[in-house]
Amino acid sequence: MSTVSPDAYAELAPMRRDEPLSRWTTLRLGGAAEFFFEPRTPDDLWKLLTRLDEDGVPYRMLGGGANVLAPDGGVPGAVIHTGSMRRIFRDGETGLRAWAGATNQQLVRAAAEHGLSGVEELIGVPGHVGGSLAMNAGSPSWGLWDQVTEVTLWQPGGEVVAKTPDEVQPSYRNGNLRGAIALEVLLHFEASAPAAVRAKQEAYLKRKNESQPVTLASAGCAFRNPDGDSAGRLIDAAGLKGAREGGVVVSEKHANFLVHEGGGTAADARALLARIEAEVQRQFDVALHRELVVWPEP
Ligand SMILES: Cc1cc2nc3c(=O)[nH]c(=O)nc-3n(C[C@H](O)[C@H](O)[C@H](O)COP(=O)(O)OP(=O)(O)OC[C@H]3O[C@@H](n4cnc5c(N)ncnc54)[C@H](O)[C@@H]3O)c2cc1C
């Protein structure tokens, strides 16, 4: 980035230098992004990506930062935050079109308002629609991709393409975007009544609030569930609830959540992840796979 003037991108997105990522991640960890861009529209986003790509500037996407562990040493180059791209539009009787920066909770509210059933299980899941497509966020039996009709993607090299779920082949907690960036998405729903949709949403929210440490600084589940089992059950059975590295601790409420209690570092979180992996492997011969996206130290 040092050879490229950030002014070159000014018409495409507002930009701040040395922006602390601890402000933008739900774990409240991470050093500064060298350049922090906030494009306002999908068009501006893909143009910015194309320019950065052509100029050889490294970039990372950040939505709600609800599943990212940002490095203590910060991120050289660009972090592109989708927080200013928040629009949702009605599309026909049973469709909603969302920009990548629309929040999951905006989507949940819009669905209820229009009596559209489909994304109830996204209630209480922090993050943006683009990040949630990348993660295929949802419950053990449902993910956001189940509602996708078509996603508009920017692909490295500069092409913008529309793809169906059959073409992308997402799977459990994995949007399978392979370096492509979600710009916007068309989602399909079942027609219902607003009150019925709200009632289902509230039931899911109640269950979520009872089982997860939702008021503490965390990044959701640290590990994907292994086939036929639950990562939380294994971590609990390994005796790791309450295990601590510095300021980061395994939640007493849900063993698959790491909670930052303050004063911690990304190094603490990485040490705890490694300790959990080693203990679960040693005690149960199960290799856990990380759901949490760990950005490397520079
Ligand atoms: C309290 C709490 C509860 C949670 N509960 C759940 C739950 O029930 N179910 C669940 O699935 N998750 C849960 N999570 C995790 C998190 O909410 C989801 O993974 C969410 O989808 C992350 O979205 P995000 O916008 O925050 O993504 P980020 O964390 O910002 O990014 C995640 C990944 O997506 C990439 N990315 C971001 N935007 C784009 C884009 N536009 N195009 C391509 N890639 C992109 C990032 O580079 C990164 O690799 C929870 C988290 C918390 C803190």
C-alpha cells in the first residue's frame, strides 16, 4: 500500500488510517488496520476491490466482525468494512434483496414486517449478510444459504457474477466463497403472517439467550461441530469450561464460546484455541476444526 496513495481510492469509499480492529470485532481484540475503507454501495465495493486487486494491495473483508479474531499486530493494507452498505429491498411477493452490509437483525426485522418466513433462526446472530454468507451462519440444521436464490459476487480478477447455491455449493458453516466477495443477495421466503414469523423468531431468541453468553464479548462458536457430535459437548467433557489464557476464557455457559473478559490479546485467544484442540484430540481422538476465522499476525 505504501507505494499507492490512498487518495486514489477516495472517490470510491471513505477511508481512515490506523483504525483499531478491536472496535469492530465482537471479541474486542485486534490491532489497527492500516487502511479501513467503508464503501457505501455494492458498486463502489466492487470497483474498490478491483482497484486494490490491480494495484496489488492486500485486502480483507470485515462485516460485523462477529466471527473474526483480528491479530494483535494489526492488518497491513486494507480492511473493507461493509457497515455503510445496509439496504434491503422487497423483491416480488416472497423475495428480499439485501446488500452485503445489511445486518442480520435488519433482515430478521424486514422478514417479520413483510410476513416472510425463512430466516427466523438468524435472530440474535450478530453480523452482516455478506459475512453470514461467507460463514453460512445459522443453526446446526439451517444456514442462510438455504434461503439464497442468487448471490452477486466479485471475483479476484475483477469479474462480477451472479451465482446460484448449486453453483457455489455451500455447506455447514462454510459459504465456500473461495476468495469471492459477496456484494448483494436475493433471498426467497415462504409467505406467512407477521405475527407468526415474530412468534417463531422469539422462540429461537429465547432458546439462544438461555444457552449462549450473548451479553459478553465473544465471537460465537469457536469450532464447527464434528459429524454427529457437538464441539461444545466435547470441550465441556474435556474439563475445559472456565479454562483461561490471559484475558480470554472458555465460557461457563457454552463451552464452544471463547469470552474476552478484558485486558486480553489475540495471542491469548490463539493459545486457548490451541489448548482446546490439543486436549480434545488427546482425550477423545477428535480433531476440531475452527469456525472462528483467525487472521494471521503480520
Ligand atoms: C453472541 C454471538 C452469537 C453467535 N451466534 C451464532 C449462531 O447462532 N450461528 C452462527 O452461525 N454464528 C453465530 N455467531 C457467529 C457470527 O455471528 C456469524 O458467523 C456471522 O455470520 C458473522 O458475520 P459477520 O458479518 O460478523 O462476519 P465477519 O466476522 O466480519 O467475517 C467472517 C468472515 O467472512 C468474511 N467476509 C465478511 N464480509 C464478506 C463479504 N461481503 N464477502 C465475502 N466474505 C466476507 C470475512 O473476511 C471473514 O472471513 C455468533 C457470534 C456471536 C458474537
